[in-house]
Amino acid sequence: MTKTELFYKLVITDITSFYIDQYKTRLQQELYEKASDPVLLKRRFRMLSQLADYESQIYKKIYRFQSNDTDDYVQSVGQIINELNDVTDRSG
């Protein structure tokens, strides 16, 4: 792994952690807000669980990812954010 590649991986890991923390905080707030509705409460717990699973998987993917092209890493951040939106989608 080159120093450049390591730097990009560290930056993506930092960005990913920031966004996951934001999503996690919002879901935890919603646990309190939705506590009186057992169905919504169960969904929020499920989302938190799925978010934790996703977090574990994405860090493994970041570590294994190989590229020296900055654009690949920029695209990866966009894809990670889209996947986080999917994991925490409240429409279903």
C-alpha cells in the first residue's frame, strides 16, 4: 500500500465515521420520539442494528480497496453516503 493510498483510506474512514455517527445519533433520538409506537420503535432498533452491520462491512471494504486514483475515492464517499441512506431509509 502506497502512502497516497493509505492517506486516502484514512480520509475515507474519517468521513465514513462522521456520517455513521450522524445517522446513529439521529436514530437514537428517534428511539425516544417513537417509543410509544411499538412498530416504529422496532424499526428504529432494526435500523441501528443494520447500521452497525454496515459499519463493520464498510471498514473492511475500505481496507481492501486498492487504487491510487483520487476520483475512485471521491466516488467511494458518494457511494457510502448513498448506502447509508438506503440502510436508514424510513419509507418502508
